[in-house]
Amino acid sequence: MRIQSSGTPVTLLTVTGQTAKMHGKFEIADSVHVECEVGGELIVGGQLVIGERGVINATVQTVDAIIHGAYEGDMVATGTVEITVTGKVTGNIQTDSLVIAKGGFFNGNVVKKSHGAAASTVPTIAPTVDYTTSERLAVAL
């Protein structure tokens, strides 16, 4: 079990295995931590955590995502997507908030996830970001 920043406990399913590979459509009601290779489609009712050994090549719908490993695909997140220092993302993200830590990699498009209004497109972010003064890049959508 993991505690959210709001103080409420979150059930966290962990999928791990050095050589484990899964492909298909996965619907997970709570949060999930992935430390293996997953492909296909993921629908997560809570938080998706891609660990440093995690590799996901899938279409994803989630509330929040924290990416320490590699992600490729199209993601829709109703909350925040965070790409950490070890995270690598290639693809399109639709979200309310995107945070990229110093050293994190993102190549794709970001679209503002709006509630009831038309989505606005933010221009493509370059594959590498040169951080000189800040530790984190928060993209205001």
C-alpha cells in the first residue's frame, strides 16, 4: 500500500519480472507499478507507475502517471503525468499537467485535457531539453 500526497492510502498492484513480457488489454481498478515489459492497452483507475526496469508500449488511460522507465504510445491522463530523471517518453500525451524532471526525455505532443471545453494543443516539445537553472520543467497547459 502507498500513501498519496493527500494522505489517503492507495492500493498498488506491482507487476515485476526481469524477463516478463505481457501483451493484451488490461483494466486495473486501482493503481499499478510496472517493472517489466507491457504492450497493448492499459486502463488504470488510479496511478500508473512505470519503474526504472519498466517498458510500456501501449495505449494508456489513467488518472496519474509517474514514469521512471520507458513509455511509448498515446496516453490520456485526467491528472498529472510526471517524467522523472530516468524516464523516457515517446508519443502523445493528453493531460491536465505535465512535469519533466531534469534529465527526463520526452519526444511527442502534449494536449491540454480539458473538462467540458475544447482541448488546446501545445506545440511539440523537442526530444531533449537543456536545463540550466531549474530542476523540473512544468508545462503549463
